Amino acid sequence: MSQRETRLPVFGRGSLLCWRFETPVLLKHKQPGARARQLSAGEVDLAALLHALHRRLELTHRLYGVPALPLAPLSTWLAQAEQLECQTFLEDVHFSRHSNRQGRNMPLSGVIGRVFVHGSLSEDLLQALVLGQWLHIGGKTSFGLGGYSIQFVDAPGARLCIED
């Protein structure tokens, strides 16, 4: 099997996906003619998460060839998202990191928690979600933000996603 044909393993496929954010994810939204602003927990939806995932994978594809094949257009993912049910259980978090260069603490913030997606995911989108677990999404990924894991909670042998 060539690199272009390689598929990432997905263990235990079902129809209820738990997308668990293990480190805060920083998501921004830009309106035409306005500055980008950070999304709060109540504003984050599946479309915003898919935008961030697509943006991250497009960048890594162009710079490093990961994933090996180009992604489906974002519009395809967003059209699929309209057919899925989504519940978000996110909360805003605020913290800081120390900057040696500036000699002070720098404020950071994001959202953390779980997003449950119910429905049939395309193979392309599922593979993107699996890869995103290692690449992270959103802003400040170089500081470790945007880390997540996914799991089908209704798959045979799956642990309940709400348990820590």
C-alpha cells in the first residue's frame, strides 16, 4: 500500500462521536470588515470546529504533505455537518503563560469540554478528525492548545466518554 493509499486506523466505529478537548482550544471568527474575535463557549458550534480543523490540515498539507492527499472542500464538510446532530458541553477557560522574551505573564484563553456528534460521518471527515488528534486545531497550537481525542461512545467495547 502506498503512502497515498494509507488510511489511519479508527477503532470501534459507531454513530455517536465524542470529541473531547483535552487542552483549551482557541477559536476565532472574522466578520467582513471587522477584526477577528475569539469565540466563547456558547458560540462554538460544529461549523466553527470544522473550519479550524480544515484550516489546520490545509496548512500542514501545503507545508509538509500531511495529509498526503488534498482535503475535500470545506463546503463539503459543512454540508455534511448540517445533516449531523451536535451538542456542545464546553466552558470558557482563562490562564496565562510566562514569556521569557517579554519578561511577563501573557494571558491566554479558550474553550474546553466535549462535543457530541450524532450521525454518519464520511470516511474523509473521519480520517481528518483522527489526524487532527495529533496536529491539534485552533490558535496557539505551538503552546499545546487545541488538543483533542475522539471516540465513538456507542461502539462495541467503548468506554463512556464522560468519565475521566
